[in-house]
Amino acid sequence: MELTPSQLGLVQRTIAKDCNKEEFDLFMAAAKSYGLDPFRKQILPLVFSKDNPRKRRMSIVVSRDGLRLIAQRCGNYRPASDK
């Protein structure tokens, strides 16, 4: 999924508003690597201790929908299957 500069700015201002430049770049690289869409909330950045530079940490979280999409791509995903 390729985003336009306008879309990247929108993600940075809304979904990843707590991220600094490096964290945002890392988040977008992860989204691209996994083929997940931040607009669909398939992948999210969580920033902890954003007011304390020494403790600041970002975690990238893949949502349930993102995990289902990844599983579906393997070709053997059968939700609610008896097998």
C-alpha cells in the first residue's frame, strides 16, 4: 500500500499524532512491511511516557483485524471452522 504525501501527513496528524519523526518512520515502515492499513486501524502506534524523554517508548500494535488479514494471506485461515 503506497500512501500519497497528503495521506502520510494525515496519518501523522491523527493516527500517529504522539509519534516523533523517527517513531513515525518506523511505524510506517512496519505498516508497509506487513501490508497493513493504518486508516483501517489494522496497525497502531502506542507511545508511552511521551513527556519523559528518558522513559519514552513506542510499541507497534497489530489489531485483531490486522492479524486476521495476515492469517488470511497464508491461505489456510478458516475462522469458525470445525477442523
